[in-house]
Amino acid sequence: MRRSHRFALAALACAPLCAPFAPTLAADALVALTVETTTAPLERVLDGRIEAVNQATVSAQTSGRIAEILYDVNDFVPAGAVILRLRATEQRAGLEQAQAALREAIARESEARTRHARIRGLYDDEAASKAQLDAATAERDAAVARLAAARAGLEAAREGLGYTEVRAPYAGVVTARHVEVGEAVRPGTPLMSGLSLQFLRVAIDLPQSVVGPVRSIRKAAVYVDGRRIEASGLTIFPQASAASNTFRARVDLPENAADLYPGMLVKVGFIVGEVRRLSIPAGALVERGEVTAVYVLGEGDRPSLRQIRIGRRADGRVEILAGLVDGERIAADPLAAALALRAAAGSGP
């Protein structure tokens, strides 16, 4: 053991003895835990990067000049909200022309039907020729077709006017604005980019050696800031990269995962099998600087401080790599063990 660690352990053991007002606690009041080896999932931990499932750039669908921009970078936009408007003079004029054309088509279609009905009656009374009836029928059919075309033209004009109000396809956050007020745009011009924080995933490259177990078990978890977040889904691409011999994978996160943002680097643990290992509750640890220790209960439940080496923490427990063996007993509450040690020292010769 390094000298600095020996000094730290001595200080940890002495600290409770020197507490001037610490209450005493009998050793039989200690809660003991038996260290046991349990079966735990074997994980292969890899680096991945968070990305948004829904991210897009909204482009112009009609020509015009930017009249108003309602949102900027980092603003939250509700689904369907208008994010910017174009000047709509030309589109409104086109709509008015389409409405006038429809009114004219309705009038001509009505007139053609009336004339056809009149010629039909005369033809039945043998007062009109077959050629006159055929001409009236053709005129009626042409009027019906022109009416349908006018209605379609009106719908197109309305659609074109609607394109002057650009709406958000889904709720999200604006990540980039590509235009300024007064700028002329045409169909296809990028206007604004955004993404949704509701659904996130982690993009990662899987080594060829673990793809088989990962495909079979299909369980993974994301580790970030001491938290373990179970994956809600796992997708593995069907072919490997020729350059790196890795398989692209996507690990889906739960909806509205808190404090996670696209671009963050995280650790992803893929379950590839099972392993036997020691673990204890994290609350039993004593941590001071570089030293991590536990109070081991010996004969007569007398506690003694012992340095250990720990591994990964998850779900309130910590993996023990060295310093404890199967069957040993430790104090569940380090403070209670320290007070019991103080009481034992105070009652000694």
C-alpha cells in the first residue's frame, strides 16, 4: 500500500475517535451485511454519441421575400406553429384569379347544362337535329371539365398561399436560422433547422466480435453522470463498414430523457453474457480523496477499516474488484461502525 494511502486510512480510522461530541453506539447495534458473489450481466462498454430521432431543415416551398421571423436559435417551437412568413402579394393575387375563374366556370357550366336540357327536349320533340344535340352535349361536357379544372386551380392557389406561412413539422428546438428578414427565397431554399428533444437515441459502432451476442440478447443501457438508463430499443444495421469492420447500431432512449442532449458523448453497456462478481450497497462505502474503504466486522463484530478497489456503480450498488472476499461481513452504516469503533477504543485499557 502506498504511504499516502496508509496515512489516509489512519486518518479515517482516527477521525471518529477525535470527534468531540459524537455519541457512542454499541457494537451490537451495527447492521451487518454479508458479502456474497452473485450472478450479474456481463457488459461490453463502448462510447457513443446522442442524436435526435427527429431533426430536419425546413425549406421554402414557394417564392417570395421573408416578411417575418417568429423564432430564433434555442427557441422552443410547438408542433404546427408558424415559424416565419413570406410576403404573399403574388400568391393572394393568384388566389383571387383562381376564385374568379371558378365563378366563371360555375356560370358557364350552369348555362351549358340548361342549353343541353333545352336542346334535348327539342330533340325528343323532333324539333332539333342530332347534330345540335351532340354539339350541346359536347359543350356541356367541356363546361364540366373547365369547372373541375377551376376548382383544382383554386386548391393550388390556396396551397400556394399556405406556403407563405412556414410551420413547424413537430415540437422542437431551433438549432439554426438560415435567412434574414427581407431576403428573397425560392422553392428549396433552407429556412430554419431544428430538432426534437422528445425522442433521442445513441449512435454507436459495434465491433464485429460482439455483434452476435448483442443481436441475440438485445439489452443495453446508457451510463451518464452516474446514472444508468435502460435502452427502450436497439437497432443494428445489417452490414459492416468496409473501412472499420464495425456494425452501426442505434440505442433508443426513453421518451423525454432528462438532461440529455444531441451531441453528448456517453457510455453504452451492451449485455453480452453473465459473470460472477462481488457487489455491495454504495452506502457502505467510506470515501475520502483517493481512498475508498469499508468497515469489515471481525470477531465480536468489532469493525476495522479496510481499503478496497471498486468498479462500476449502478442502481445503488458498487462492484468490488479487490479487498473483500465472499463470505466476509461489513457494516451497512459506516458512521455507526465508526461510532462503535470509538466506543470500543474508549472502553479499552
